[in-house]
Amino acid sequence: MHSKSLWIFLSLVILTNPLQAVVIDKIRAIVNDDVITESELYAIEHLDVDLSGLPPRENVLQRRIDYKLVLQQIQRQPPLEIPEDEFQSTLDSFAARHGGMEEVLVFLNSIGMNYADFEEELRNQLMIRSFIRLRFRPFVNVRLEEAEKYYNEVYKPRLQEEGKEVPDFEESLEEIQTEMVESGVQERTKEWLDSLRRSATITIKE
């Protein structure tokens, strides 16, 4: 009888204090030893911050898997420091878009993310971007004839379709080279990520 009374008492406590009940977060994926939860995906999707330079994927879960894989690789390397002024500039830009830091804190609370996790997310994304540039940028070079072909087949038709004035090739060369380098880095990064996925243990929970 004593144990039955105790069970009834605990049940009443839980029912009358629902906010004290434990919420179990659903696991959506395991990437090697890293867990991705439902709440993490919800927060990241609504945070809508894309600083890492990782190639696009079909959904937030697949993007998060890439994120975890790259962080795991970074952790095996010598520490990669992000300049504090770069982080502060990124934070200031985010705060400006959301109406100031007080509004940022309200927004973070609404998506279930605390400030410490938010700051870590920004720093990690900046670190991934720096890592990718260091790893792949030196191997992407654009020859003049490649740039001219890109100008004629991609750059010029795009501006014409948008109804914009088309500058001469020489005037647009720097912008064209930047676009082509970024595209090359993206391609190399995508190939590298695909190889990481093949060698990783990735379990997706439905």
C-alpha cells in the first residue's frame, strides 16, 4: 500500500507541475560519436546563419551532418584561432539585422538556444570557413582563357538576363576570378565531404 500511495503522490506532483517534467529530445542522427537532436535542427534552421562556406545540401539535417564531419576533422588539427575582431564583426552584423542584442536574446530564447550555444555556433562556422579556405583555396587557380570563357558563357548572359549593364571583360576580370575560385573551392569541398561521408559511421533516425 505504501508504494502505491507513493506512486499516486508522484503522479499528482507531475500532473500539477508540468513544467518540471523532463523533456526528452529526439535524436535525429549520429555522426561517428556526435549526436544531432531535433531541437538542434530546429534552432539551426530558424537561426538561419550561413557563414561556413559549406556546399548546399537538400535539407538542414544533411547540412548539419557536413558541419559535424568538418568539425571532427578540425579537432584533429592544430588549434585554429578566429580573430576576435572577426567574431565581433559577425556578432554585430547579426545583432543589427535583429534590432540589437536585447532582441537577439529574445529571439534565441524563442528558438530554444542559449547565448553560449549561439556564440559557439558563430565561432564554429567562422572556423570551418577558415579551415576550408586554408585547405582548398591554394589549389584553385583560374587561367585567363578560362576566365574569358566564363565571361562569355556565364557572366555576360547572366547580367543580360537580369537587364543589367555588362562591363567589359577587363573591367569584370577580378569579379569573375572571385566567382570562379569560389566555385572551385565549393567543388573540391563537396568531393572531400562525400569522401568523409563514405568513411564515417552515420546513422539517421526517422
